[in-house]
Amino acid sequence: MPSSVSVLLYSSDAGTRAQVRLAVGRSPAPDVPPVEFVECASLPAVLLALDSRRIDACVLDGEAVPIGGMGVCWQIKNEVFRCPPVLLLIGRPQDAWLATWSHADAVTTLPVEPVGLAATLAALLRAPP
């Protein structure tokens, strides 16, 4: 088991990024290694991070501006070789069908619900690559 896992966290809103970090804590579950967050507030930063380092999972804010997490998800799933699993944060449960279009591996709603977000992220990090 690795000593830590790397999670890319994309949101244009620093408050949303803080909510996710707080919900996940040091680790999303006892059997998952500690999380190192790679925070990104723009699409170029996301692409650079995915290109320059190992990322084990991504958490993308579907409400980010000017480029929402759904569009970012669609792009990286179609352009990044061996794209890591993606957890998409959506503003409304009715947007879950759009998450399917974007090829997200999992979704949860905003505002962040800590137990659900941590459990969903842990499941993505446990899944075989």
C-alpha cells in the first residue's frame, strides 16, 4: 500500500476546496492511506498537474467558473492517458445525468456532505486502476 495518495482538487472557489479538505480530513477511511491534495483553480493548472505528477483520483467542482467540472471531466477523460477516477461535485441532484455525459466515475452534491463525500472518495481510491 502506498504511503499516501494524491487527490487533485479542482474548484474556482477556495471555500469549496476548503469544504472538501475538511470533509476528507487526513484520510477518507481507515483503510485508505493519507491524502495529499493538489489544489487547482483553473483548467491549465489541472492539465499541468495531471501531466507532471501521479494523481490517484480527482475531485472536480461542477459549479466552478469559468469552466465547470463537468467540462473538465469530459476533457480529461477523453485526452489524458490512464485518467484517474473522477468524483464530480454537482449543485443539483437533477444534474446527475450530465455527470454521466462527462464520464465521471462518481458524483455527490454540493454543499459537501462530509460522510458521503469521504465514503465516495474512499471507494474510488480503493478501486483497482
